[in-house]
Amino acid sequence: MDAWRKLRFYVPYTWRSGVLRRPEPLFYGIAVTDRCNLTCRGCRVANTGRPDMTWERLVAVMRDAWQRGFRELYFSGGEPMLWRDGERTLEDAVVEARRIGFFHVHVYTNGTLGLESSADLMWVGMDGLPGTFEKRRGPHFEQVEQAIREGEHCGAAVIYVIDRNTAGGVEAFLQWVRGSRLPVIGVMFYFHTPYYGRDELFLTASERAPIIDRLLACLRAGLPVLNSRAGLRALQSGDWPRRTPAARVADVDGEYVCCRAPDGVCEDCGYAACAEIAESQRLRPSALLGMRRYW
């Protein structure tokens, strides 16, 4: 029944969004807290001092998103595993999202607080091997690795943010994931997005291009890259729409199209997931097949 329910939604949705090119809602994100237990280099969207979302507000936002047609949900932060409202935890939110009817529920986490969740997929930030990882996230590599290997979770995937310090570690990290049998479905590569202006970590489009060629070579070599060929080509060419109308995100202050960054950042956007969404809605075969891996 669950598969039939999804099929009944996605067949007409694909026709409207992919063939008729109508903007249709699909992905909804909720930043439940801005608090984070890390101070990652290059991150300026955490520990801003804004209050956590209350349970009542969180449930109201999820119900409203569902009523407007969104069917895929993710929780982020800050660090979403820190979220509490009385005795309520993020797990309560995951369960409520399923009760409302969302098809899949994902969580974006730094992995240092464990991965115990009934979410469909835990996206874990892990930007390279020891020696590279620390340059962005601090001395937590072993802690995160252990959480992935030992956590009680339905599934996990890695997000690797490429910046000027982490770009050189891509191939070694992918080889390690495969060789060490890290229990993840693969690695999604993002590029550092300069929320408040270009900084020392920022890579220009011309600097990103050869790195994307390397990622495409890794795909051809069978390494566990989750980005699709179409998504990577879109990131390389810049030929994908910003903001992505299929995606919205909410926090304690309100709702935003695609992400919480100001419009001026869109030109330098490195959120590969948005490129994947755009290419899947263009019915690119590799993007459509790629999404099946983490849905």
C-alpha cells in the first residue's frame, strides 16, 4: 500500500513538473535549532542565538507543508540532534512526520551525538580523512566514524563539503570508504557556499570545474559518489535554476525558498542536492536513477 501510495503521487507529479514544467512542491526542510556543538570552519549559520522551534510550532509547520503538497521531509540545524522541547526529542519529530504522511524523513547531522534514529537516512558531515577532516570540522573523525559503524540507524550517507582545504582529499576518502566498508550508501559532494561573502575557503567556478572532472572520473571508476553525472555537469556549467521552487525550508523565523541564504549567494551555490533536484525535474536519467539510491 505504501509503494502504491507513492506511485499514485509520483506519476502525475513527474508529468506536471517534468513534462509540463509546472513548479511543484516536493522537498521540505525544517531547521529545528540553530544550536550546534561544533564550530566548523566556514560555517556561519549555527549558534546565531535564535531560539529553538517549539514542538507545537514544529508540528504546525509539518502539517502545513503536507497540506501544500510537500511529501519529502528533512530536519537540519544547527545540529538537529540537540533539539529538545521538554521531553520531546528529534525522534518524536521523525515519528510525527511519518504519522502525518511524509514519504521519507531524512536528518542532516554532524554525527558526533550518535545516529540513533528511525529516520530513513542520516546524512553525516565528513569532509575527508584525518589530516583533512580536522581542517573543517575539528578533531572528531574517529568519533563520527564510530557513530556510523555502530549507530542504530536505518541508513547513512556522507556529505563531503569541498573547499580550498578539503579539495585534495576527495579520491583518498572515496577509496577509504570503499576499502574500509564504511556502512554508508555513498558520498554526496557539496561545495563550500559563502553565506556572508567569499572567504578564504571559497572556490571559484573555474576552480571547481577540474574538481568536478575528478568527481566524474571517480563515478566512472565505480567509487561511491552519490552525485549524478547530470547533477555534476549542472554544477560545473552553472546551468540549473536558482532558487529551486520544489524545495522550501523553515526555521523559527519563517519560511524560505530553497535555502536560508540571501539571494546574493545563489550565484556561488554549492548545494549539490539542489542541482540534483533540478536535474531530476528535467527528467535527466542519471539524476532520476541517483535519487532512487537514497529514497
